[in-house]
Amino acid sequence: MTNFVPTPTVPAPDIVRCAYMEIVVTDLAKSREFYVGVLGLHVTEEDENTIYLRSLEEFIHHNLVLRQGPIAAVAAFAYRVKSPAEVDAAEAYYKELGCRTERRKEGFTKGIGDSVRVEDPLGFPYEFFYETEHVERLTQRYDLYSAGELVRLDHFNQVTPDVPRGRAYLEDLGFRVSEDIKDSDGVTYAAWMHRKQTVHDTALTGGNGPRMHHVAFATHEKHNIIQICDKMGALRISDRIERGPGRHGVSNAFYLYILDPDGHRIEIYTQDYYTGDPDNPTVTWDVHDNQRRDWWGNPVVPSWYTEASLVLDLDGNPQPVIERTDASEMAVTVGADGFSYTRKSEGEGAEAQGFKLGAQV
Amino acid sequence: MTNFVPTPTVPAPDIVRCAYMEIVVTDLAKSREFYVGVLGLHVTEEDENTIYLRSLEEFIHHNLVLRQGPIAAVAAFAYRVKSPAEVDAAEAYYKELGCRTERRKEGFTKGIGDSVRVEDPLGFPYEFFYETEHVERLTQRYDLYSAGELVRLDHFNQVTPDVPRGRAYLEDLGFRVSEDIKDSDGVTYAAWMHRKQTVHDTALTGGNGPRMHHVAFATHEKHNIIQICDKMGALRISDRIERGPGRHGVSNAFYLYILDPDGHRIEIYTQDYYTGDPDNPTVTWDVHDNQRRDWWGNPVVPSWYTEASLVLDLDGNPQPVIERTDASEMAVTVGADGFSYTRKSEGEGAEAQGFKLGAQV
Amino acid sequence: MTNFVPTPTVPAPDIVRCAYMEIVVTDLAKSREFYVGVLGLHVTEEDENTIYLRSLEEFIHHNLVLRQGPIAAVAAFAYRVKSPAEVDAAEAYYKELGCRTERRKEGFTKGIGDSVRVEDPLGFPYEFFYETEHVERLTQRYDLYSAGELVRLDHFNQVTPDVPRGRAYLEDLGFRVSEDIKDSDGVTYAAWMHRKQTVHDTALTGGNGPRMHHVAFATHEKHNIIQICDKMGALRISDRIERGPGRHGVSNAFYLYILDPDGHRIEIYTQDYYTGDPDNPTVTWDVHDNQRRDWWGNPVVPSWYTEASLVLDLDGNPQPVIERTDASEMAVTVGADGFSYTRKSEGEGAEAQGFKLGAQV
Amino acid sequence: MTNFVPTPTVPAPDIVRCAYMEIVVTDLAKSREFYVGVLGLHVTEEDENTIYLRSLEEFIHHNLVLRQGPIAAVAAFAYRVKSPAEVDAAEAYYKELGCRTERRKEGFTKGIGDSVRVEDPLGFPYEFFYETEHVERLTQRYDLYSAGELVRLDHFNQVTPDVPRGRAYLEDLGFRVSEDIKDSDGVTYAAWMHRKQTVHDTALTGGNGPRMHHVAFATHEKHNIIQICDKMGALRISDRIERGPGRHGVSNAFYLYILDPDGHRIEIYTQDYYTGDPDNPTVTWDVHDNQRRDWWGNPVVPSWYTEASLVLDLDGNPQPVIERTDASEMAVTVGADGFSYTRKSEGEGAEAQGFKLGAQV
């Protein structure tokens, strides 16, 4: 039985959106080459140990902090809240949950003011802040616009063993579910949850966790994503293109997954849909639908299911990883024991229902 | 030792371009649904047994003939020559080669005049014609322009066991090589050959043959190809998306391979480059370069290497398939016995050179 | 002196977004040909006098109602509110403002439930509703996806003589200003105001009003908009392309203005930016900046400044049009009496500051 | 009566394509900023007085030479011929025409070998060469690929008073006409002529000449052209966007015209069509068809009709400009004396035939 996180009696903080991620990298120069040289993120400021990066259309100080450290990991998933008072609300909320919290009036990073960081019930380091330095929004700086330009931070993705537990916790925190993946036995494999009016600010992927599955940046159009692939080919680092490009079934976005020098996974993502109405319809996908993860039925590589980044506690130590005990999406859909279908056909067997094995070994 | 095809003493016919393919399909209604309903090719005319299709910007009668028949196969690879006299030249050329030829003043298909068909030295049914009915060129009929519009026939691709033999034969016929794939032992795995000013009018892929590997249509932009994938997903036939979309290393084109109801392979292709200068540089790829077939290092599915369509002799019987004896590209690059690299690195081993296994089974 | 609309003591209704517009057309068959045949909007339902249309990604019943009538005009600008109770709030709010209101539990159109319509202080027919019939969201119906597909209703645009008065009224109603156009004398020429997280749900354009300037639908990418132009060229109705395509300075969106058979103006619009943060920076443009309306400095045609659609009162009679007394944007920026610059240059005169006259007569 | 250029008795040189243009600029640093900084052309080499530029997919030494000089003008329209012997053929051909020629075995510019330059019968400085240094083709250097990347030189455009005379001369030289603009009185206003398999290598525009109307570079896709506009907006040089972007009627290409610091006109161009068949249909446009120059009926600015660059004789002096005596396209189609229509309608008058005045003054 799942032990659900209790719902606090105090109001949840009013979250606006996912705002930035702080990641620890083991070779800052190499990471700079990747995020600035290859991906073209814009440097707000930097020093010997830290680089503050933002996407083209951002006006807050940063969307990504790279910090030099001994172990590749994620130090914070940071959300912006609606007002300074909501930082107090966040602190009170997590205290009632019995979580460890740390408040810093001067912020945990440059460019961010009064913030609280918490070790949340799922083991993730969440941050909540309102105050931030406004910087030049580069929206119309087309003189700086690269062919694969990243224009917005779109979302986080977290790996957690018990998706229904995580989902209930996030719903209490004010997130709404846009889509999920289930099976007919009632197992939930993943859920997409939003505050802003897109498909998600964060998603929960069932697996051993707490770990960070990926952080996603948006481009304007699909060709921008193709250019990133083309450039990685030109730089002869195509082995760091992990999966895609493709069209997601879930979210309908055009996507690409790539790996930074430490193996942190970055998604490049464009053109999901508006979710701002209160009765926005939730879409549930059958885990056996072979178009759920890729609308074209292209195979998901095993590493995408199994690999993810460690997350840190508030002392900077990696959180222990707890194994998922529910069925694994990879196991139930791929290979000898799993099955998937292209269409729910009247007929029997593979021919009627289709399925693309799709891959060599 | 390879037995090369002798070079005739009479001049080769002056070929303009690949013009159309005639394929035999086993269920004409199903094929119509695929080529017209899904792909949006334009029907020039049709009767009970035959459908004549053209791409948007074509002004000759057709680029593809679908003919109902008992066995899925290819009846003709048809090239347009520069003048009526060149049909005579073609007939004389193949006669001197000792090939079986058939001349029909009224053409082999509707909309085409005086033509000669031959069983060429590699076993393929080639046709040469000049006369054709001009039809409405739909270039500016944007009222008919679908989101995945096919605008031109781009090329053929033929499977043949002995690529150097085929290449020498086609060079005699006036084709020039734009790109090829080789290894350090001198084995040629594939060659791309053109008459018009693109990367190819036809390519030779090493394998058991004679067989037709694919026929390719061009779109204007990359998003048109993505739409074809998206539409096949919506129609729940993503299991007929065989490979891609991706960026080719060879040719630099953006590509997609899909399968028609009989398993005939269609490529959708866009944005290769100009090859019209007499000294256009030939590009040679190392067979172990993992970006040669897909610039992003995404895996080539085994079926793409092994499956192809039968071709017919002039009596309409399938040509026997002869096994390739040279090394197979799939064997030397994939799996336990093969190897591929992302970059030619100084260091040793997989980490330095990279390689994306990329796939589940 | 401007007479500002008083702020009611009761809370403003909590508006989610612009949801649909009801327009009166004088020849329903012609309008159907335009909106369905040319633009590809999807028919939810229709009868002899009325057609209910929606964009691809919409799940509420409609985004546009075409109603046959004697005079081309706009019958309603309809907003969705956050809950059924907010319809009560809207009614109370406008009653306190002394506006005429009409409440219909069964809705004013098919597919919409309990609604209130008002004659607002600026003379516009506003509607507020929550209840609506959910219909199939066609987001992944790529089999229906046309090359110029309209995927969302984006915004309204209203012509009103006194922009500061209108702006203050809409701010009281909960809208926030994303951008505006002013001059150094303090005259406001236009303002963009949003509830959802885009640049606007509605905008105020200074001019004789109340009139409807345009209603805007979004596409996914820029090429979709170009296709709409291309198609109108193919149909030989390019004289109904009024302005564009181009890049807006204000909003940064790629745009196109076209005219329906009655002269109602439709904008096609894509890729503005996220405005959801509470401190989203407001952008103010100088009315003399020649890139404010078109980032490329292309001229705004006079009709775009002068023409607009009548709006109806709750009895279905056209509202009288009141003249703008403030300076007109057209007059101050174009021609003999106006001036515009490409850049704020140190030097004097046209050469240093640039300006593109851009047009013939 | 037109005095046609006599057809020589010796064979015309076998021209492959337009290859490069040499232009004189009055401020080399400013021009470098435009062609390299704004447009991103690639520098093959440069010295104090000269810059050699090429497009991404070019393998010959250059497509554009910028040479510092006292008067902005064009020094050469250079064509590549099929073999070294064809340079001899060109020299003989123009000698028989009585034209001044100059042969330089070492070439007129760096990177080009044995060449002949001529003052052709229309007064243009034409060059013919075969030998050239091959340089790195940057086709797959996506690490260098800018968002508005120029990938090929596409064509020249020349202003000449007597289009039929120029056309007959170029047809003798082996060019074929793809499209032209005429009126019902038999006046020819412009003609598009090709050697390579696109719509043109050069075009003749009726007007005072000899002058250079523009030189055109191709992009891969339409969004690349839009980015060039966006970047010029960001750099606050939108006053150098002269016309477009738009869709041509003639050629069907998507286009943009911009002006370099000396007023030399550059076209950015993409997606015309294949013309390689010997019987490629010629398209004739009515000069009164308002979609001929812009498929969307957007107005052609007067400067586009009237302004052009001087061309130099072989001594480097500007050729005198001769006035066109035939009707002017601008005069017959625009304003008080001209007329244009959107559609050939049964009805009478502007309403039935349409026409977009489209512009302010």
C-alpha cells in the first residue's frame, strides 16, 4: 500500500511556474562548452565556480545554474511563487509536512532573493522564491538568435518510485494533471502536472528515485530542434543524442533528448498545447499504446528508462535512491515479456495490432 | 573477380532524369488509399487496374504508376531522355550489350509515347522515353497543397550484389557518382549517381538483388516530412514508418522511410545539394562512420538493410535474386561482429570514439 | 479630460481567457466558404442560419459563431470565467457599473450554458460564461491538419476612442497590460491586455469606436501563415490580404491580416511570448518608432487604421460610433504631417534616422 | 525596331551556371559588416582591398567579391563553363560579335584561373572561367550554420532597355527562357533565363541600362529569410529592407530584397522549381496581373523599379545608361495611368477584378 503524503492544513504556496534548476557538474569548462557553445544559452553572469544561464525570452536572472562540484547531481528544482508572502507560505507548508527546510533571505544563488529550500516528501530539493533580478529579455535580439535557439525553460521531469503518491502530493501543492500513463490494472507509470498554462511544469516518471530525469527548454519551431541535432552531428558528438527527435504522444510536443558532459539529460521541446482552463481535459494513455511516448512508434532506448541524475539533500549529499516496486514501463512494453500495439484492432496478433520493433543491437 | 559490364561502342543515351516508376500492387484500392489518401499524390488518370500519379510540381503525365497484379514488384524504372532520337540510342546501346529490349512506339503506359524497355545487365527493368503528355503543373495550386505535400520525384534506389560493377555500368551510361560508402579494404557498400543536378537519380545499395530498395519523393521543407509522420500516427499506421525521420550523412538530405501496403519502400526526402558542376567533389564515407546513414547516429533498423521489392523481367516474371558475396554493411557495422564510431579519436575504445547503440529489443 | 469608468465595489469576475466571438455575416454561404473552405476552421455544428466553428486544439464548443443577418457586425466578445459563480459575479459587476445586462441560463448560443451578456462602458457587447459542451479536441488529428491550420483562438482587438479610459476599465476587470504605444506628450495610441499567459486576450486600438478591429487565430509555425497567403493567391483573392505577413514589433508575433467577405478583419498570429509572471515587464513603444507595428518597417496600409466592424447592442442594433479626439496614430506617423524613424540616431534628418516610405500609390 | 544582336557562326560557350559577381564598394569595412556580420557569408580570404565570400554549400573559391573602389558598381557577372576549352570558345564567340574581350590566364581574381572578360552587346561585363580553387564545402558544418544561412548563389538580374533584344542574345548564348512578363500589345517587360536546372541564372528586367538589378542567394527554407528580416530589425536597419518578404508569382520562389551599404540590391530567395527538361513549359504572365511580382498582391515599391547599380567596362569606368523607350512596367501597372487586376473577372470594374492599392504615402 502506498503511504500518501498528508495534506497540510495551511494553504499551499501559490506557484507560478518552474523557474530554474541548479545542477552540479564535474568539469565546468566542458559544461560551459556544451550549454553555451553547443546550445547557445545566454550567460547572465559567471565566476570561477558557477555559471548563470538563461533562455532567450527570459527576464528573470537565470533558468539554469551550473555549479562545479565533485558529483554530478541536481541541487535544486526552483519554482517561482506569486508574491513574497508565498515564500512564507511554502516554508510553513513544508514545516507542517515535517520536511527539512532552509530559508535564506539573500537567496541561494545570485540574482534570486528571499527563498526557501526544502527536502520534499519525495526526497527532491525544491526551492520557492519570488524576488529576482530582472535582466534584459532578449526576445527581439534576433542578432543573437542562433539556428537552434532555446527560448524558454519549459519543465522539469522527476523520477520517483511511487507515482500516485507523488501525484497526490503535487496536486495538494496546486499542480493539475494534464496527462498520465496507466495500465488496465490501475498502475500509473507517469504523470504530467502543470501550474502555468502548458502541459507541465514538472512530470513524474515511475522508476528508482528520487532522481532528475531531465530538464526541458523550448524552441519556437521544429526546425530549431533539428538544427541542434545537425550541429551535434557536425561536432561529432551525436553519441550524446540519446533519443529523438520525435513527436510525443503525451503532450503532443516535438522533442529531443540529449546528454550533457556529465550525463544530465536535457530535453528540447516545442509546441505542446494550452491547458489554462479549469476543466482542461486530462488525457490518459494506455501503457501498451506504442504511440504514447513517440507518436510515430519509434523505440524508446533503454537508457532513457533507466538512467537519471542524482539529487542532493540540503547538505549537498546525494539522496539515496529507492527502488520502484510497481511494474516498470520498460518491462511491460518492450522485449520478451512486454507488449505494445500500434492500434487496438479487432483481429488477433501482431499483424492486426501492429508494432514496430524498430531497432538493431 | 568482378565481371564488369562491357562499355558499348555506340554512344549512351542522353538521360535527363529519373521520371517515373511502375509498381505492381496486390490491392489497388488499399494502395490508392495510401498514395492518394495518406501521401496526397495527384491522380492524373485512373482505371480499374491502373492509377497514374504525379507530384505537385510535375508537368509530365506521371511519376508513379500503380498497377494491380498478383505479386508486389517493380515493372519499370523509367528515365526521361533528351530527345526522341535518344530512345533509338538507348535501344542500340542495350542491344549491343546483349540485353533483351522491347520497343513500343505507343508507350508502355498511358501518357508516355515511344519508349524502349530493357532488362539491363544488373537485371533491372529500365525504360527510356522522351515523348509524354504535358499535364497541369500544380506548382501554384496552393489550394491543393497539403501539409505533407510531395512536390517532385527525386530518385530511385536499387539493391545489387556487386556495387562496383553496377557503378561502372551506370558511369558508362552517363551517370556521375556524387557520394559512396567504402571501407579500408576497398569494398564498396553503396554509391549515389546522378544525371540531373541533385545528389542522385538512382543509387546502388549493396545486397541481394536485383531488387528495388526505394523510390523517393521530395518535399519543400522539413516540416512537411514531420507532418507525414504525424498523419501516419493519427491514422494509427505508425508501424509503417520504418526508419526516420532523420538527417542523412550521405546526401545531407532530411529523410523518412515508410512502407506501402505491399511493403514497397518510399522515401520522403528534402534539401540535398547542387551537383551540376563537372568537377563536383565526390564524397566518400567510411562504412564504420556511424553518421554516414544518419547524421545523428540513430540506428538503421535491420529491415532497412534486408528488405526490398522484387523486380520484373519484360514478361512480368520476377527476376531471380542473387546473393551478395561481398561484406554486408549491416554485418560490418552493427552488433557483435561489426563496429561503428562517432568520431575518429586518438584514444582507444568506445568511450573515445563514441557510438550509439540506440535501441531496444 | 477623460471620464474614467468607476471601479465597482464588488469583485470583478475571474476571467480565464477570450473564448469566442459571435459575428453577423450577410451571406452565410460565402462566409462558410471563407472560414471553412479557405481557412479550414472545423464545424462543430451548423444550421440554416448559424455555423459554430472551432480551431484544431479547442475543446469547448466553438471559438467563432457566424450568424446570418442584415448588417455585418459583431454580436459578442465572449470570455470564459473560472467557475459558474463567476457568471454571477460578472452580472453583479456590470449592474453596479450601471450597464445593461442580460442573463440567459440556457446560453445565447448552442454549446454554451448559463451566460451573461452586457453592453459594457465602452459600448462593446461582452459575454461571460463558464458552462460549455466539451467537444473532440483535434490536437492530434493530423489527418485533418491543413497546411495553414489554425490551432487556437488567440485574441480580440477593439477600437475605442479613449484608450486610457478603456485600459483603466479593463485593468479593473483584471486584465494586465503587456505592451502599449505612446508618444512623448502622453497620448496612448493602443494597449495590449491579457488574462491568459500570452501577450493579450484583447487589445485596445485608438480610433472611432466602439468597433471590432479584428479577431485573431494562432498557427503553430510561421510557414502555416505563409501558406494561407499562398492559398489566397491560388484562389485569386489576394485583394483580401490586407496587411502582412510580417513580424510585429509589439508582441513579437508573426502576423497576417485578411478580410472576410463582409470585411470583418481576421488576424493570423503566431509565437508571441509568455506573460504569466506577476511582474511581467510592460513594453512601451514610441508611436514614432517605425518598427512598432512591423518590425521590418513595412508600411501599415491606411485601411488597417481606418476600417473596422460595427458592434451590436443587446437588441441587435449597431452601436453608434464615437469619434476619437486624441491624435490619430496614422496622422502622426505617416505622410506629410507625421514622422517615423528606424533608429534613434544622434544625427539629424532622414538619413541618420532612416525611414522606409515603402509604398506606391 | 529592335536591332538584334547577330548570332555568331562559332558555337556558344557551354555555360554551367552563374558563379560569382564582383562588386565595387565604397567602404569595405561597412560592406564586410553587412555581408559577413549581418548575412553571414563565409570569408574564403581577404586583404586590405578585397574580400572573397562564399555561400555555405559552395566548393569553388567564391560567389561574391567585394572590392574597394571609388564608385559603387558591378565589375563582373561571372559564369562557370563546362571545361577549360569553353573559355576559348567564349573568347572566340565574343570576338566574332565584335565585343571587346580581355583574356587572363591567371584570372581576374584570386582563386580563379584562366578567364575571359567581355563587354557584351548589352553593355554588361561578363566573365567566363572554368579553373577554380576548390575550397571546403561547408554543407554539413552545422556548427557554422546561422539562423538566416545563405546556402547557394542563385542568380543575377540585369536591367536592360530592350528585353527582346537581350533575350535573343542570351538564347543564342544557350540560355533558355523559363518565364516572362508581357502585355497584349506584345511588349516584353522581363524574362527569366537559365542554364542550371532552376528558374534562372540571370533575368532581364526592362529599364534604363545596362545596370545590375540584384544578385540573389538561396536559403534552405522560408524561415531563414524571415530571420534575416528579424535580424535587420534587431540591428535597426529595417530601412534597408526594400521589398518583401513575399512569394513571387514568377518563379514561385519566396523572396526578400535588401540593400547593402552602397545600395547594391541583394535578393534572398528560396524554393523555385526544377527546369531541367528540354521541354520545360515557359510561363508567360500578363503585366497587368497583380500577382505576377507578388503572389499575394502586395505592392512593389517604386525604388525597386527605378533603382539599380552601375556596371563597369573593362577599364573600370561606368557604362553609360541608355533609357528604355518601351512602356515601363511601373507606369502601366501602378497609379493613375496604370492598372492591375487580382482576377480576370466577367464583371466590370475594380470590385469584380480586385486590386490591392496596399500602401500609404
